[in-house]
Amino acid sequence: MPQHKSAIKRLRQSKKRNEHNRTRRSKMRTLVKKVTSTEDKELAEKYLKEAVSFIDRLSVKNVIHPNNAARKKSKLTSYVNNL
């Protein structure tokens, strides 16, 4: 366990941020699954718009790497285009 005040605070902050980021990543995975499990093109496009928007937000906030976000968006878009 940390001994210094600043280290104790850092531990508190990192736990809180870790939990926050974990829920965001989980939601992202759920949105991706929603898109890929849909066979209807119109519905998939609706889900795609929501997923891409959320992935962009995570990328800007450094929850995921920008290249990771670009890769996910590209893969989802190509999936929907091939429906």
C-alpha cells in the first residue's frame, strides 16, 4: 500500500478511472456485437451510426488507441456495406 498522501490519492483515482473505462469498453463491445449480429441492412446502418459515434468518443478520450478505433470503424463499415 502507498504511504504518501499523493500516492494514496493516485491509487484512488486510478481505481475510479479504471472502472469508468472498463464500463465504456464493455458498452463499445456490446454496440459492435449489435451491428455484427444484425442481418437487416437498415437496422445495421442505424446501429453502425451509434457505434461509430461512441468509438470516436472513446478514441478522443484516450480510452482506446486512435488506430484501434479506426480499425473497428472500418471493419464495421465494410460489414454493413456487404449486407
